[in-house]
Amino acid sequence: MSKYRTHNCNELRKDDLDKKISISGWINKKRDHGNLLFIDLRDNYGITQCIIDKENKNFLELEKTQLETVIKINGKVVNRSNETINKDIQTGEIEVVINEFEILGTCKELPMPVFSDQEYAEEIRLKYRFLDLRRKKIHENIILRSKVISYIRNEMTKLGFLEFQTPILTSSSPEGARDFLVPSRLNPGKFYALPQAPQQFKQLIMVSGFDKYFQIAPCFRDEDARADRSPGEFYQLDLEMSFVEQEDVFNVVETLLVNTFKKFSNKKLMYNKFPKISYKESMLKYGSDKPDLRNPLIISDITEIFTREDVSFEIFKKLVKGGSKVRCISTKDTKGKPRSFFDNIDKWAKEQGASGLAYFTFEKDNELSAKGPIGKFFSKEALTEIMKKTNSEVGDSIFMACGKQSDLEKITALARDKIARDLDLIDEDIFAFCWIVDYPMFEKDETTNKIEFSHNPFSMPQGNLSEKDFEQPLDILAYQYDIVCNGIELSSGAIRNHKPELMYRLFSIAGYNKEQVDEKFSGMINALSYGAPPHGGIAPGIDRIVMLLANEKNIREVTMFPMNQNAQDLMMKAPSEVSKEQLKELNLVVKTNK
């Protein structure tokens, strides 16, 4: 038995009545009723209500003790009266009568209350993260994170995977986000890079003859913060498998995610077998390669409609003649919505930088017609064609936009989400997973016109490529895939290119000559030349998985010690300046802009 406690603050029950016990923890709340003082004592496990009356010699000292002071209580377990039973906590049928107490750790005046879930400025929360982590909601999030990681690790072992650790100090990679660089003291003028992902190492593990690898891997990327992305560092379930095709990877990941989400959430899964959507189809139907399938709204291309003679909406017709596209969203049974509903969506689109969203509603008295500002520009035959293309009915409405394809995809994706939320179409009690597949191997930078890898440069292209295929690189598809849940990308993955000559050829399209590839990827290229098996993998983000399970919108709510939006640790005051002596050891000179 510990000298600090016989029980934790979530253990005592009616079976413990009349026991003399010791418990320790933080003073969560105090309620002073004059002759009686109630104290809610909290530890990692829960809360126990303790009580002391005015006759006790310790009353006055406890009365003035600061909240969040750490104390030890010796006392006796008694019943609560029926009217004071607290059903919200597991110890709610009992309380502890305090005989004596001891202060174990004092507490200064608090910059933020711990017992409250009230929102506070991020600066305060991150500066005093150790206090923020005591708060019930975020404390439970971090415990959930631990349990999820432990469960995933056990499940991966059951699936026959071995856990290995890969290096943290490695070489810089030319693709992806910015690297964090670490100067080498023993090799002046040279730098290590912190790994953006263990990509090359996990492939080397497959080349080394191991069959199934995983690790809960720390990854480091010098990129800007977002709600679903931490700046600086994050963790992913990194896995790789030999002698597999795309479907083999899918089966492992689906099994793992279905089991994990069923275990740690009461929400329903829309699919136990995740649908596969091609990148091209996803960009058309949803305007994004991260579709939220809880949203039933579909985007349709109706460009051809504006080539018809019986359509007189000249603004769109002129744009279409110039190469623009027209995309639209059909909303079911919205004829009863007021004009303000439609106008507000049009106004919102303009606020997003678009020219707006034109709209009308299908009506039918004697014959088919369209109600709305642009309804008069369409014949009944044209309306019939639109209904057919969009799977619409009388009473449904159409929102449409016209422009360059990339701009259209952006605004229609945003509009799809906006309209669905305005119509309350999204079921928040569902997880909807899907695979996005058949990514193009390459893409063209609109600014530089340079052809670049669209995804992972180590991915295997689809099919047996001929010289003709290499002449049209933008048409080459890859065995690349993303796993998406509720509009959030959890991971990218791929079947890897294990053929050196093919890799050289693909890198040449992206502007790398053989010497550059050898220099940047020497370890990988060399290894693949000594008998490499077909292999593939993926790396779902741990932080994002826990964020979804905890029903949080921001990844910092499930990360123990996150940085702020400027990649600063306000608690530890990092990044920080270093001494001249340290810089001298590293052969570095720091120049500042004045």
C-alpha cells in the first residue's frame, strides 16, 4: 500500500462504507456551506467528494487552501443522503469524512480554471498546457489517444506485422514539405534532416527481406498549421507489406479501421467495406479528393447544355465558347425554401471569391418550367436534359457556376458542404470512409508549366507503359491511393515502384537526371538494384484518427503538447536562441534582418 493512498479517486463504492482510507489528488472544487466544507478531490481516475465540518481542527486551513493544490486526505467512507447522490460520477453514492489532511504540492493563483470547459485563448492554453491537460475533456482525449495507440499496436501484431524503429536523423528529401534541418558538428557544413515520413526506410525494410512492417512513427514537417494538421511534428501508423497488390493493403487497413472505430466510438459506420472512387470521379462529383460521403449532394457537369440553341443564358454561353466549364449541384425538394435561402448562398459564393451561384427551381403546372432569376433562359427541353443529367425531379433546385475547371472544383466543393449544412443533410453520428484511387502520376504546375509528381514519386505506374505513354505523362495513372473519412484525409499510400530503370525514367519526366536521382536517393536506388520484391503500404495519421474518435474539430485537442499556429512551443519557449559557443561548435553563423 502506498503511503499516499489506499484507493484512487474513482475506486470507492458503497461496499467500502465505514472503511478508513487515504486518497490523494488535486482540489477540483470547493463548496463552503458555513458549517460544512465540501471538496471534490480529483486524480487521473475520477473524483471523490470529501466533507469536513467546522469542528475539525483542519477546517480553517482547508477552507483557505487554493484550488488545484495537491493534498492527501485521511478519512472514513460514509453514505451520501439520497437527495445528494451524484449519478454523473462513479463514486456518487458515497463521500469521505475528512479526519486529517496533508498538503503535498502547493498551487499559485490559477491563470485559468481547471474544473471548467470554458474556452480560453489558445495562447493561455498552450502556455499553461499542463493545466489545460488537467481539464476533463482534454484529459480524456489524451487518455483516449493512448488507448487507441495501444489497441492499434496490438491489432497490427495480430495481423502478422513486426514493429521496427527507423532513424530520426536522415538525409534531406527534395519532394514534399520543407524539411527540418539539423547541423552536423562532426561533419561541418553538412546537415541531417528530420524525417517527413519513414518512406525510404520502410521500403528498404522490405528489400531487406522482412514481410510486414509497422511503427507508430514520429514525422516532422516544416509547414503551416491547420485545424487537421499540427505544425512541426505528428504521428502516423506507418506500415509496409511485401508481395502485395493494392487490394491487399486495403483489406488490412479496412479491418484495422473498422475494428478501431467500432471499439472507441458509438457512431455508426456508413460502410464496413469502403467504396473506391477514382480521383477523376471524385473531383467531378465532389469537387475534391477528400469527399465527405455523409453529404448526399452530387456535383454534375452540364457544360454541353450551354451549347444548345434553346438556352439563352448568354453570360455562361460566351464563357463556355471560351473553354469554361459549367458545374451544378441539385438539391432535393427545396421548392418551399424562401428567396432569402437562395440569395444567401449566392452571396456566400461571392464572399468566397467566386462570381456567385446562379440558381433556379424546377416547376410543373401544365408543362415543365424553372422558377428563379435565370429560369426564363431555358426551354422545357433543356430543363428536361438538365433533370436527366442531375437526376433531379420537379421541386428540386439547381445551383450552378461557370469558370475554369480548377476554380469550379474549389467553389462547388465548398458550396456542396455549405448547402448541405444549411439544409441539415449531414448526419454527425456516422463515419463514412472511402478510398480515392487512380491518381495521376504527374501534374502540371499552372504557374511554371513544369511537370511534377502529383503524389509519391516512388509509386508504381499502372499498366505496361510504352514509349507512347511517356509522351503523354499527364495521362499516366499510378497505384496511389488516399483513405478519407468524413471529408478528412487520413493518409496517402501506394504500391511502390521497385524497378530502378522505370524509376529513372519517371524521374526524368519530372526534371531529374540520373545523377540527381542517384545523389538524392542513393540508398533507395542502390537497394532496389539488389533484388527488390513488389511492395506497398500506407500511413494513416494517428492524430487525425483520434481527432475523429474524440469528435474534435482541431487536432491540437488530441495532442499532448502541441505548438501554436506559428510553430512555437509557448510553454517550453521553443524555438529559442542558442549560445555563440554552440553555434561555433556547429560552424554556423546566424544573420538577422534588421
